[in-house]
Amino acid sequence: MLGIVIGVAAVIAVVALGTGAQQSVKNRIASLGTTMLQIDATSISQGGVRLSVRKKITMADVQMLEDRSPHVIAVQPQQDKQLQITWGGQNTNLRILGVTSNFLTVRKFDIAFGRMFTPAENRGRARVAVLGYGALSELNVPDPQAILGDHIRIGGIQFEVVGILASKGSGGGFGSPDDQILVPFNTGEFRLFGTNKIDDVFALASSEADIPQAMAEITDAMRRAHRLRPQDPDDFRIRNQSDYLTALGDTTQVFTLLLASIAGVSLLVGGIGIMNIMLVSVTERTREIGVRKALGATRRTILMQFLMEAITLCILGGIIGAGVGAAASVVLRTSFGWSTQIDPASILLAFAFSGTVGIIFGVWPARRAARLDPIEALRYE
């Protein structure tokens, strides 16, 4: 029965982890905004062969998007790079984003302390920075006010901290949007990154209903900006939040099924253990079976007796395992901060599986007991 307990508990805990991860992804996507579109470059195809070279996206493309996409209310270009950050005696590496001042509107972030840099600071290439909330712990900042208005060094260049973003959360193991630092786009381009190549462009559609129209306008604008002929394939791609949700959801579901299948092996082993114990029980109770048959018990009665004993062992193991699995998911959530969500369907599935194990592995011992000859059984021992 211990094997059944471990198997059921493992299945429920693993499925709870997978369900929690999927819900965390959905919450992350919702927090980023359902009307946000992401445009980035793809590999160029030449003669039917996809090359590793990518067409650059520049500010000229961004300007074309703003001019020719009426269903897009905001466009935010972005450059990013992992750079060394120092503050006081602290030293770490964080992702630096060169963004425009409409970052908060497009990416659905809020300012917790201080302010966002202004369009004038972007045009003037001001050395100002806005920290993600996770950067505070990376730099061991005791209090946000301790670094607000102070100076940090990014890639060896001094920047003034003018604001701190509100926390978005860890995202259940898919990376944290809080571990980043924002600098004005022009400042990043000319002082940190040394290139005019844009890594990503984020566009905000006017509404969810207008997303197809906005994507069509973006496609037309990008093809025109890149001077693509009608027969040429797109050298860029447009992704919306549902694409991320589908891809990440499918990934977590595959891993959940894989881990649950591995945990299900313990159920199989537990069933084999119960079968062996029941076979031993039949041998030890041979004289009892003979007495029952001598008093008129039929084969069906003996079969059902041992089958119900096997099923009862599995169901009891399933009940205990369900409690252990639920407790384990709570411990993982409270002690380790992992995102878990108990799925009632997984509990029903575990119970059904444990009952099936009891039936399958209880039939052979029960049949063996039912087919004993009463005279030979009474002579046993």
C-alpha cells in the first residue's frame, strides 16, 4: 500500500506544479496586456535556404509603423544587453533595456518610487536609469529610498537612478521581468550598445478586436519599409500574447505529463507489491478458504472476498496518497514559493488509477483462491 501512497501523492503533487505553472504563465501574459504585439527580425531565406543572417530593424521601421498603422496606438522600440552593474560595493550583471518613455504604457508596468524618464531626456541622451524591482535585491539595496537619486555604474558609465518599477512577480520559473534596468533609448544606442539595430519592437493595438487589423497594417508597413517585393517572404515576425500563452502552456503541459507518467510508475510498482502480498495471503489462508468452501462458499464468493481486499488496500492507499500529495503541494507553495494549484481532476484520476490497479493485480490472487479444491485446502498444514 505504501507504493500506492507514494505514487498517488507524487502524481497529485506533480500535476499541481504543472497546473500552477500554466496559471502563472496566464497571469504573466495578462499582466503584460492582451493587446500587445511584438515585432522582431527573422532569418533571411535565399534560394529556399534559410540563412543565419537577419534583416535589421531600425528607427526608420519604427517611424513607418507609427505613420502607417492607424490601429496601433503606441510603438516602443527596444535594445537590450547583459551588462555589469555596480553600486557601492555591490557588483552584478543585469539585463539593460534601451526603451522610449512610453514603455510603461505599452508594457503595462507601473512606477513604485520616483518617476519614468521623459522624452526630453531621451532626446538629450541623459544618463538616467529606472530600476526593476528585482534589481534592488541583486544590488542588496536595503531600502528603495537608499538608491533613488543616487548613482550606479552600467558598463562603467555613471547613471542617476530616477525611478523604480513596481514588481511584476517571478512568473513561476519562466524568468523575472523585475530583473532589468531601463535607460533612455538614445542613451543606450549611443553610450552603451553602440549599434542602431533594434532587438524588438512592441506595438499596442487599440483593442483586442482590432488585433487582426493592426497585424495586417504592421505587416504592410514593415514590408514597405524593407522594400520587399510581392513574391518575397517576410523577414520579420509578429507575435501576440496568445502565441506565447499557447507555446508556454503546451511546454508546461508536456513536462507535466512526462513527470506524472514517471510518478505513475510508482503506482504500477505498488500494484505489483499488492499482488505479491495477496498471493502470500492466499497461501497463508488456504485452510480458511477450505473451511469456507466446505460450509458452502462458492467460487464467486471467494473471488470477490480477495478482490475486494485488494481493491480496499489500493483505495485506502489512494486516500492517504491524495492527502499527502495535497499537503506536499501546499508545502512547496509556502516554503519554496513555487506556484502550485491542485487540480481536482488529478485526484479523481489518481483514485481511478489506484482502483484499477487493485482490480488488475487482485484478480490473479483472487482467482487462485477461488479455484482451490476444498479437500486439498482442508488438508493444508
